[in-house]
Amino acid sequence: MATPIASCTLAIKAVPNAPRSAVVGWLGEALKVKVHAPALEGRANDELCEFLADALALPRRAVTVLQGDKSRQKILHISGLTLAEVRLKLGV
């Protein structure tokens, strides 16, 4: 049998229109992330997923928005890592 691929969900508090994209830190169970792109036509969501994929050394397709397309409170699905590995790689 094949080994199941690790995955997790991650609560995000997104802050669009920031001077640069950056992981700020934890707000309770949610990770606060500043995103350079504006919250317009999904650009902030795209940049958020791309930024976190780069930070976690994952392909872009491994990070997707499950809930909160038009909200600052989001739930992301991350394929390829457990939540503990995500916390370790982000160093926050």
C-alpha cells in the first residue's frame, strides 16, 4: 500500500496591501500573514498561496484556499506537510 501524503489545514489572518509579503506570527490558532497584493479579483489569495508555498519549499499547487476567498480569515489546505512541519519551516 502507498503511504498517504501528509497534509494539513492552516487558519490564516491575511493582511492585504502590505509593503511586502511576510509572516508576522501567530494570533491564537491563526497565522497572521501580510500580503503585498491588493484584495482585488483574487490577487491577494494568489499571492498568499504562492508566498507560503515558496516559504515552505512546496510547489504552488500544494497550497490552496479552502474557506474565506473574500475574507481576511481564511483556511488554507497544505499538501505535503503536517501542521508541525509547517510551524517548524516557518519558524514562528
